[in-house]
Amino acid sequence: MEYSAEKPTLNVLLADDHLLFRDGLRRLLAQSDDSMVFHEAGTFDDVRRLCDGAIAFDLILLDLGMPGWNGFSLLGEIHQRLPKALLVVVSGSEKRSDLLAALENGAAGFIPKSSSAKVLMGALQLVLAGGVYLPEQAIRGDHRMAADSAPQSGNGAGDCDPLGPLADGAGDQLTPRQRDVLNRLRDGKSNKQIAHELGLTEGTVKVHVTAILRQLGVRNRTQAAITANGF
């Protein structure tokens, strides 16, 4: 008798105060992976209740600004409760300060709701594979992800370091700040160490590292460090 290994289930929490959006997202995900088991929340009170540890969530997709929202510390709270869960923000916001604050508080990705279904699925595949997803416009320095004109209180971003856009066209030059980060990557320093030395937050460093990898056409920090030796 032949036995086939049963595919493990993925517990997924869909948190958004719009029922139609949750329904569409659930249908899209179910079509791509039949191992997903879905749970839903329409408020942050619901999110807190579901994230009490009784369910071992693998993936949490949530919007910002749902009823009960009072700041990005809520994301940090969820991340502390369920550190193994992959937390991804799916939001109508395209502010870079929101992206940085989400990363600072444990998010593994930030997907604007303006993204196509193809982009969303690709982003989730990257996150499930252990990566961190940032929207294309954040890496390019698009005006829709431009730094806010004034810092917002209580967003957890911690600093207002401008993320310089990559060069137009081929983008074959790094910004001075990206070179600072790359030089420290070459020395084998962690994001935390780099953040401390440059006076940045770890979330900002993550954004710079992602931009550097893309700019250099490499896949990881080690390859980036090797490439940096030629500068």
C-alpha cells in the first residue's frame, strides 16, 4: 500500500474591515494553495482575540486603520504574541513612513492595495520563502512612496532619513547612504549594528539593503559584500 505525505495546512488570518476585500483575497489565495485554512477579522479587537496564541498562524494579512487601530505598536504587539507568524500589511496607504513603521514593528512585507493580483501573489510567495517584500515604487523612489513632508508622531519609524532613489534607467549607481550601508555589509555587520552606526532604524536599513541587492543584481548579503570589494 502506498502512502502519500499529507500537505501541511497553513493557518491564514485575513484582517480587513471590508468584507468584500476579505472575500476576494480569500478566493484568490484559495485558488493558489488549497492547504490554506482561513480565519477572518474586521477589527483590531478581533485580531487581538484571534492572536491569543490558541491558533498558530503561519501568515497574517492585515490592513492599517481598521476599527480599534491606534498606532503601529499594535503590529509589534501581534509580532510579539506570534513571532513565528509572517506578518504582511496589505494597505491602501502608500506612505513610506507607514512602510518603515510596519517593518520596524515586525512586518515581513508591505503590499499596497493598488497592486495587481499577480504582484500580490508574487509578494506572498517571496514572504513565505523567507524574504521581505517591498513595493517596487519604494525601491525606485517613486513619488507615491516619497518621504512625508513632516514626521508623524507615534508611527514607530524613529527617523526621517530620506531614502534616495536609485539612478534612472539602468540604475547603475548607489546613493551615498546606500554605499554607507554596503560598506558595513562588506564588514559583515548586522542590520542592527548598521542602524546603530548610521543613526538609522533597522526598518530603514532593511529598505536600503533591499534596494542595494536589487541595484547590484545579487540575491543575498554575501553576494553584495563580494561585489562591493570591486568598488
